[in-house]
Amino acid sequence: MKIRTLGRHTLESLKSLTRNGWMTFASVSAVTVTLILVGVFFAIMMNLNRVAQTIEDDVSIRVYIDVATGKQQEQTLQKEIEAIPEVKSITFSSKEQELKNLVKSMGEEGKTFNLFQQDNPLNDVFIVKTANPTDTMKAANKIQKLNYVGKVRYGKGTVEKMFSFIKASRNVGIVLILGLFFTAIFLISNTIKITIIARRREIKIMRLVGATNSFIRWPFFLEGLWLGILGSILPIILISIAYYRAFDYINPKLTGSFIEILPFNPFVYQLSGILLLMGAIIGVWGSVMSIRKFLKV
């Protein structure tokens, strides 16, 4: 396409936005409302996913080594655990370290356990992490069958429920975002259909003088693009301000905990780019769906 022709189509699409003021307002409003909802859901889902990822990464298997096990047997057990395909890393924690951790975790009350330093009843422990957190249960079952293993703990019951909840939350979020996305396409498509119906006479005249379908539809494609971009501006501004304030309020309260939310930069800039791209896609796709039916392209 020649630059001159593209310029003509661009100018025509911009004129159409002003000529059809109320329809333009309706289309932009549809995109704006939808992208605000999509942006809010997306921000919430991405932060929930971050928290879920943090929790998943924190899941580990504690393998309590039998008290009667010698050093040579511990090394053998370690090699057998490392050979399990699902295992990513293994860390040794001596019973002395376990006692220190117990005393520290119980604060003032934990000082009474210092009496056991001479005759420590705790076990040496292997702390095992899997490459995929969802393989924790599978790896734990395999480890439980090995020799020299006293007991295996990984939060059985709670871990399974947590992984199921995380998976369900992610699926629900994806369905909601896709539902809103296609709703916006439907609304813009119908709005542009009305615009095309109102300009049928103009389109027929253009055909009579020899205009091709490509020449006729390009202004509508560009019009849909402008509608999508205009509709994404307000959501980007509102969500950026809201997330900045939310981050400024929530982040200090999470200081010291293992849970954290996504930082303002670069997350908001990435989200803004996604919303702008989604707005453009919604607008163009809505135009394409309308033009295919009414121009029989």
C-alpha cells in the first residue's frame, strides 16, 4: 500500500470518529469498562500467582533420619534421594542445628530446651526440594520407602489442598479475563456494525466507482484500532494510580514476611503495554468481524 493511500485511510478513519460521535463514545466506553475490569483482574491474578509461586517454592520435604543411622549410611541415603528424578536439591541439617532452630522458634519458652544440648533427642534431617512443587507428594512417597528413613513430613493434606486451590484460582482468573476480552470484542463489533449500516449508501457509491473491498475496509480497520487505543488510555491511568497507592500501602505491612507483591516498576509498565495491546486487538478484531459480514469480504 502506498503511503499516500495509507494517509488517506488514516484521515478518513479519524474523520469517521468525529462524525459518529455517539457511536465512538459507546465503543470507547465499552473498551474502557472492559479493560478496567481486565486490568484489575490481571493485577490481582498476577500478584496471587506471585504469592502462590512463593508458597510453592517454600514447600519442602523434611526427611528425618533414623537415630541409629551412621555417617556412612547417611551418605548412602543422601545419594539415593539425589537419584530420585523429581528431586532438585537436598540440604543436611544436623540434630544440633535442629535444636537451635527449635529454641529460636519458641522464643523465651524455647530456652528450656537448652537442657537437651548434652543429650539431644532430635534427628538429623535432610531438607529436600523438588524441581516442580507439585511433585512433592510423589517424591515424598518414594523417599518414605528408602532405608534409614525414620519419617517424612511435607504438610500432607494441607499441601494437596493448597495446590488444588492455586490451580483452581489460576483457571478461574484465565476464564474471567478471556470472558471480558470476548465481551468487549462483541460490543465493539456490534457498535461498528451500526456504523457500517449507517454508511451503506456511501459504501455502495464507492463500489460503483470501482473501489475494491480492501480500499473500503481499511478505514474501518484503522477506526477500530483508534477506538481500542482510546479505550485503553483511561484504564492505564486509573490502574497505574490505584496500583501505586495499593503497593505503597500493602508493601510496608509485608516487610519481614516471605510473601511479597509485584513491585510497581516494572509491573505497571508491563501491564500498561498489555492493556494497550489488548485495546488495539479488541478494536481491530471487532472491526474485522463486522466488515466480513457486511461487506462479504
